[in-house]
Amino acid sequence: MSHLGQRLSALIDGELSEAEQDRVLTHLAGCEPCRREASALRTLKRRMNSLGGDPAGDGDSALANRLMS
């Protein structure tokens, strides 16, 4: 898990406030491990979306959270 925890996923999903987004982006600017994790998470989410749906939208958010971990 990154230094950012769930905030990294929230950033990619567009769920952060503007102030929190700025803090996360500032962290990413100086943290190569977190940038790599962000890139991997974006790739994973694109692949999951290409499978035909939002995994959290089917009511099984626990499974989606395990897959994202």
C-alpha cells in the first residue's frame, strides 16, 4: 500500500476535494513509488472497466476492494 492509502484510489476516481487533490498530487510529484502505484491502479481500473461494468456497482464492494488491494 502506498503512503497515500485510499486517497490514491479516490484521486483516480475523481472523489477528492480540490484541496485534498492538491495535497495528493504534491505528494505524487515527489514520490516515485506512489507514482508507480498510481499508474498501476489506473491501468487496473481501465482493464476492469473494459470488462463491461463497474465492479462496485453490482453490490459486491467487498470483492472490488479486495481486487484493488
